[in-house]
Amino acid sequence: MNNLYLIETNNFKLIEKETAKILDKNNFQKEELIKYDLSTTKTTTLINELDTYSIFQDKKAVLGYDATFLTTSKSEIEQDIKILEDYINNPNPNNILILACSKLDGKKNICKLIKKEFTIVDLNINLVDYVKNNLDDYKMNLDNINYFLTLTGDNIDRIDNELLKLKCLKIDDKMINKEDIDNVVIPQTDDNIFNLMDAIVKKDKKRSLKIYNDLINNKVEVIKILINLSYQFRLIYQVKVLEYKTDLEIADILNIKNPKQIKAIRYKIRNFSEKELIDNLHKLAILDEKIKSSSSLAEIDFPMFIINL
């Protein structure tokens, strides 16, 4: 049994699918898989899991995802590379170890060892094809797909999130055009909108109003801010309803590729009751309708929404 695998991608859904194939190929049940986030968990814990025997099972499959220390990026925690090297050189024949990262740094000695001993599955993908394959029954021409990608960059999570917002907007005619993209998609360089979302969710009214005024002065459309804020509140509400489940379960239900997003949203839900979230979504829906029908003075009504949070 080949029991060492490396999956190259930052898309958690792709990691899950490939892991399921590996388990099936080696006659493992998905319930036997143990997962560790290696951006917050040390390799020591992962290797101890592989080396610990249980009276209830004679084999284990362990997935260590977000193994940033294997890439050119800097890891948030210091990892014990030696314990991982020792295990690779003498793996438990009954167990499977699966590591996942965006792309191996070929200059690191541990990565050279992994290339030698692991079965490597490269799932890094063509982004245009990825968008096409995830449109489902929606339509977007090639020019608009390329334009969409200039705004999102190559971050799969951002692509998925912005695509989901576009689908929600165009659920009736399912035809996504450039105007829709301009109305919805946050350019990757436009940090101010992200900052505004963060300030509003934290109920920091003073900071929210300052950022909002900066955006308006920079000619950012109010409707664009509104769409993104509605999406954020809807996501927070969904996580609050599902908060008794694990991050992985919620990510799967909501079709969110990176479970780390759920971890971040859990901090935000503390600021709101379910009723507050529903009320805010209702207010945003009314404001959206008023702005689209030109019966709203956006420069007054939106700041009032912030003040009344």
C-alpha cells in the first residue's frame, strides 16, 4: 500500500475530493479520516496520531491540510521538521498520511524528501476552466470571465465567494454580464470595502461612517457596498443558525471552500442575535429596493442604517 500522499492545491473542496479517492483506493472508510489544520497545529500532533495505536482500529488515515511550511510562504507557527522527516523515512505501513499545500517549495530539504517518497497529486488548475466548470447553469462569456478574474486574482476562495454573490444576484435570468460583475465583485486591491464590512459587523459606527465617506468620495457605488454587506450578513446568519456544527460541516453545507472562513465568522456572530441579523437583512433589502427605484437618498439612508445598528 502506498501510504504517503501530497496534494497540491489551496482549494479545500478539491482536497476533500482527492482524499476521498485515496481512501477508497486503499479500502478506508471516510469515517476513519482524521484531519489537522497545519497552519495552527504542529506536525508533532499529527505524527503522534499516526504512531498511536488504538484497541478499536488497526489502521488510520490522517490528513494535514494548509501545510504552509512546505511552501514559499511563511508559516504562522514553527513546525518540527525532524519528526516529520523521521516518519517519512519509516512510515507506519498500516496508516495513510496525506499532506496538502498550495505548491511545494522545491528548495527545502523536506520538500525534496516528499518529492522522492510521496505520491504527488497536482490539482492546481486553469482559472478560466475553473470558473466555466463552476457556473452550473449560469452563462458568462469568455471576455467577462477574464474580466472577472482580473478583479478576483488567483485566490480560489475569493473566486468562489464572488461567483456565489453573482449567482445570487442573477438567479432569475442566469446571465452574468460585465455590469453585474462591476456591481458585485470587490477588486482584490480594494481593501476599503472589506474594512467597511469588518467595521459594520463589529458595530464600530464611527469607523464605519469614516470608511463609508472615503468610499463615496472615491466614487464607489452605494449599491455595490449594499450587495456585499447583504452577502456578509446573510453568511453570518447562516453560520449562526448552524453554529452547533463543526467548521468543516458548515463549510460543506454552505459550499465554502475554506473552513477557515467559518472560524472567522464565528467571532462575528457574537455581536448579533438571530433577530438582529434578520432585521438587518430586512432593512438592507428595503434600502436596496429604494436605491434601485431612485426613491432613496443613498448618501443619507445608508449612513442612517449604520447609525441605527
